[in-house]
Amino acid sequence: MSNAISTPVAPLTDPATNRLYGALCVQRGTRMLQSYATAQTIKDHTTTDEYNPKTDTGYQRTLVGSRIGQTADYYDAKRGRMPNPLLLNIREEDFSQVHVEVAGGKTEQDAYNSAVEQDGNWIGTGFIEFSPELELWVYDGQHRKAGLERLLERATGFSNFPVPVSLTLGLSTDAEMKEFYEVNTNAKSVKVDLVFQLLTKMAENDPEMQELLAISDKDWIIRGNAVAKVLEGMEGPWHNRFQSANERKRRGDGVVMPVAQFIRSLKPVLDMPLLKRADPATIAGILNAYWRGIAQVLPEPFEGNPEDYAIQKGQGTIALHRVLPQVIEVIRASNDKLGEPESYAKVLVDLPDLNGLAVEDGAQVLRSGAEFWRVGSVASGFSGDAGRRRLGLLIQSLIPVPADTISL
């Protein structure tokens, strides 16, 4: 970006000129403004430089229609707020059309000019003015911008909605593209385990949020989180075994699974009609009995170091929870109790027969029982969702079919 001062001596006089007030600064020679603009101003003045593969111009991602709709619904039906600003740039070639007014008189104006010229820093307040023809280029927040535009088309009274904006004043197109790259490659999404915790906290005392999660079929996250908390406190295979949000895994700490992954594994169980309205303690009691039953027929992974076996990691937990609904139906058909480990041990008596080939020292070796589940052995090979589904089907093949236990 050129450091030449391009602030006109006098303000623009066109009555249609737009003015944005806010905090002005110079950051290492780059002029910036933090302000608020109306939704209508955003619609009228902002544009995005979408990448065109035919001309090899632009740099922005193609808009996703579903995200635009979700954004519009969030600000409209869900009455959402927008605390994070759109990142905009007035390009270098257009900056001569902009008037910058620094508050504080000549002393502050001189300090501002000096910071621009010397790649320095300066903080103050003021405003910018620009004509209706000027384009403000969006380099972060294009879906929020598109959502606002859709709202203006369908909703009344939304034109004055305040939109936070952070403007760089006078970056070149290449510098703007670099900012887009840095923002989108350095940003880290919030980890799933923390998202689950946040959803739970938000829904605790908010019936509207609870209803919203139920409508979007995400209430299982809240229920699963509550179940995991109860289960972890019970004496059994999952006592103090979960890695909590923002908690680092340490060797030998006995933690075997991130709590978010465990919660996700519970969805087939939580979706059972029998348990849809069950309280967390009841579901946790069933899960604890289930895993204690597994430990009865296959004790080695639970008596030694659980970190040495895959049965309580992603492969085993997800596969075993996928078959739990079938196990429960067999137990109910047999008139056994769901809270007793022996009921599950009876149904899973053939689980130690699960076997497969593992590669050891370049040779294939048949492994079964606890060795099937040892980390690096057969079970570890069932990676990804497809692999865990296949492992679940193998376990299902060892379990009685519920219909076989029904007497008419």
C-alpha cells in the first residue's frame, strides 16, 4: 500500500455522501476504521471478489445457498446479534474518493499523517466520507453480508440494523487478498467438545434454546452430555475415563476418550423410542450395566491399562453403542432387567469369539478375545465411519436376533 496521504482538504459535498463514524487508527502505516454501518449501507456499497476459474481473477469462495438461508434465519427468526465485524477494504485505487476527518484538530491530524508516512502507529477517532459510487470490498463475512441482503428483500424494518465493520483504508487488491488468506487459514474452529459444553450451558435455563435444538434434531447433544456426566461418576468401566473440553491428554492418566466423541457415539441409543424421554440417570445406569456386562465376558481390557485396548476408544465404543439397541431388545424380550450387568453378559457371551487377522512382524496372525481389541491389532484397523459400521455388524452377528426370543 502506498503511504501517500490521499485525504482531500475538504469533505465531500454531495448530499448523498455516506459517512461512517468510529475509532480511527494507523497500524504500521495502514489506516483503519472500526465502525457500524446499517444493513442498507452494506447492501448498497459492499461487493465480493469471487474467484472466476475462467478468467483466473478474484479470490473469494463461491457462496453456499444453504448458509445464506441459515444466516438470514438467524438474524430474523432467531433474533440473533452480530458482534463480530465484517472485514472490508477501500482499495488503494479508490482511496482518492474518500475523505478522512480526524477528531482533535490539527495536532491529531498531523500525528495521523505522520504515522501513515512513517509506517507508524496512531489511535484516535473521527469519520470517513465516501460517495455512493464507491465500492467496499468484503474479504471476510461474505455469507453474513448475503444473509443481510436476503433479509432486506423479505423483511421490513431491517434496513437500520447496525452491522459492525472493520475497514482497512487503501490496501491494494493483492494486500486485500493476503488478508483474506491470513484470516481464513489462521482461524481455528471451536473444538467439538467445547461446542457441546457451550450448547449445554446455553440450553440449561433457556426453554427457547431447548426447543430450537429439538427442532433441529440436536437435543441429543444436551442429553448425551448429561448422561456422560452421570456415567463418569459411577463405579464402572467409564469412571474418570473421559477427556473433558480444554483438557490435555497425559500419558498414564487413565483417560481413554474425548467426551464429545463419547457423546456422539450415544446417538443411536438416545434415539431409541424406549429412551427418548428417559432421564440421564436412567440411561447412564443402562450404559454402566452394559459395559460392566462386557467386562464380565471380556475382562482383560478392563483389568489392565484401558489405554492399551481399542474397546473403549472410538472403534470399540461407537461400534458397541450401535449394537446396544439390539441388545436391549433381546433383554426385554427375555424379560431380563436392563440395570443388571448379567443381562448383558448373557446376550454378549460370544463376544470373545470375535476374531480377525492382524499383521505382526510382516506375517498375518489370527487374533481373538482381548487380543482382538489390543491397540495396533485387529480392531484398530476398523477406522473411519465405514470401518466402525463394519465392526458393529460383526458384533451384531454374535448377538441373538430379538425376533428369535419372542414367543407368540
